[in-house]
Amino acid sequence: MANEWAHVAFRIDNNGTVSSVVNGVQNVTTAKIPNNLKNTTTWTLRVGANANGFGNFEGDVRELKVWDTARSNAQIGTVAN
């Protein structure tokens, strides 16, 4: 997707399952978040970097939104357009 705009969302549901949604379409569902992270009250959100603060993200982040509930694909698709 070089030189193309894309809306990318990540969702964590109540069970701790992480899924990605690109341009309103769910792509990948990954393993669940470990219990020791699910039960944490604070998280560090990193955009374009890994947990050590390094990464190779090349591009621009035009907008960032964080919700306190898992959004449906339709809700994410509405925001993407």
C-alpha cells in the first residue's frame, strides 16, 4: 500500500482478543492478550514503535482516536469514510 491512504484500526474485545481492521474490513484476528496485561489499569500506547520505543513506521499519522469500548466493523467503517 505504498503511497496510499489507509484507515487502520485495532480492536481489543472484552475477551482480550486483538483484531485489525483496514479500510473497514477485518483482516487479522490474533492471539489473546495475556492475562497479566488485561488486568493492568494503565497501558503505554505506542504508535509506530515497538515496546522498546523503536520501530520502522514510515508515513504520517493524520488522526488518532481511542475508545473505551470495542467498536464493531460497521462503526469503524463509518469513521474510516
